[in-house]
Amino acid sequence: MQKDEEKKLFDLYAQFLMVSTSKISNTTLSSLLDNEISHDKFTRMLSGRRFESSELWRLNKKYVRSIEQEDSFLIIDDHIEEKPYMDENDLICWHYDHTVGRAIKGINQLSMVYYSGEHTIPVGFRFVEKTEKEIDKKTNKEKRVSKINKNEHFRNLLREAQLHQIKYKYILCDSWYSSDENMAFIENKLKKYFVMPIKDNRNIALSENDRQNGVYQHLIDLNLSDNQLAKIWLEGILFPLHVIKKVFKNKDNSEGCLYLITNDLNIDSTQIFEIYKKRWKVEEHHKTIKSNLNYGKSPAHTPKTQANHCVLVLYASTLWEKLSKNVGLNHFALKAKLYLKAIKSAWNELLLLKSNIIQTNNCA
């Protein structure tokens, strides 16, 4: 398939994802286009070559270049799209979901989004594919495993961003990715800053001398007050960090706390927290691809076609973001506007059909 023709199909499929409010079907898309393009063409597009992260970058590069700034953010997180009724394969398999506290069957995807000037654009992705099988030592049953863990995917995505020369200042993520190796990679290899949460049981030293002599204590034993900043040396990390504690209220009025660390020693506690709050942009991205762009509604059944559908959803999210900014509506208001327009069109069509029936009966 020629690149221009493929790009046209990409755009049509992405636009279909933007307007559809039900299950995605290539037959329906073809009908929407008055069968000018057969559904087989869209099927061949999805079942042809596997779309990689570099494909998404190629599609989004121009937009990114138009909005990128030196003080922007790269945000990485993963989400799981539950697929309880589909056959298990390398892509659709069991993953532990910390948001519900159990394993669920579905697609586990890491997203790398670029946040710059109030624009949120996906610039990379990885699927957690469990292509290997091993015996679980606890249950003595066979289970699927991935050859590449999520922290390796995390670093590979950052290498990708470096390869594409994306301008940014901070890397944001959740505590899953706050490993020693990831921090050292960001500090030493990328020469960038990070802000991330860590568990309160991590071992810390209070001075370089303590670190060298192996004098550590648990972070929670530091007894920081709300918003207090301290300089620490994390066990396994050779460079100093700043940590702050944020106390917050849960929905049930119970009290929780969050420890945030950064290798940027030139910002205060308020700035650290304000920077970290921008991590929520990736959560908004995940919400919009699921709720507004039909991420989980593909009828495809093979790992390749499922994955390719998901990649085109990511591309659709870029078109959606651009349209949202141009018309001045947030993602959900935009979807509501299109939905209302579709309902009005259906309503008018219904009235026309009823009118035709009445006229036919009167004539009879």
C-alpha cells in the first residue's frame, strides 16, 4: 500500500473513531463513506504490517514541533483496557491492575505523552505482550510472562524521545517507575530532571557521609511535616535528591500522604508539587481514548489487528486534541456536541420517515 493511500485510510479510520458512539466496524465505516472505499481496504490496513511507536511519531511529529518548548514535560504511565470475553493471546492476557487490586484480562499499554503549552500529545507507546510461558511457583500452574518488563519499556520510551530530539525539561511518572535504575538513567544518561513519588519504606541517608558509610533509615522515619522539603541520598543512588511530603484527604475523609522526589535541587516544595500535578494529563489522555475514541471497541481478534486499532486510537487522540483546542471545547464537551448533532440528525430523519408513511396512508 502506498504511503499517501495508507495515510488517507489512517485519517478516515481516526475520524470514524472520533464520531462513533458504538462498536467499531469496518463495514459501518465503508457504509458511512457511501461504499466509495470497501471495508476490505480497512481490514487489510489493520491486518497488514504491525504499527510501531515510530509510526505514531511520524504521524504526530509535525504537531509536536509546532508546540514544543524547552520547559515541557514527558509523562509516562500505563493503563489496562479490560477484555474479559475475548480469547487470551500474547496481547490480551492477565495483568495486575493496582487500581482494583487484582489481575484482570485485557490490553496493558504504556503511553508516553508530551505536555507542552496546554497541549497533550502521545509521542510513544509500548504494549506489555506476554509471549513466554512459565510455571507459577505459588500455584504450580502455567502462566504467561513478558520478556520485557515495564521499567525496561519506560527507559526504551525515553530513549525514543531522545532519538526524536523532543524538547522537554521534566519526566513525570508514578511510583511503579521510581526504580534506582530509572532514576540513574534519567540523571546520568539523559541529563534531565524527574519528579516522581516513592514508597515511604525506601531507605535514605541524610548526608553524603552517611551514604558512604551505609547509614540509612526508612523515609517515613524522617517525620517530615506537610510540604516540608529535605535533602536526602536514596539507597542505591549516588546523587542527592530533594523530597517533600504532601498530606491529603481521601474521599472517606481519611488522611493519606505522598512523598515526591526530584533531582532538580533548584526548585522549592511548592514548585515540586505543581510540577507533579501535571502527571494527571496522562490520566486524562487515557480517559479520553477510552471514553471518547473507542479504544476498547475494536471487533478485531488477532494481536496485530487489536494493537493496530489501538495505535490508530492514539493518532485519533492527536486529531481530537487539535480540534478541541481549535473550537475551544474540552474533550468531553466536544464529544457531547457531536453526539447531540448526530441525535438531531437521526431525529429529523425519523420525523421525515413518519411524514412519508402518513402521506402514503392518506393517498391510499
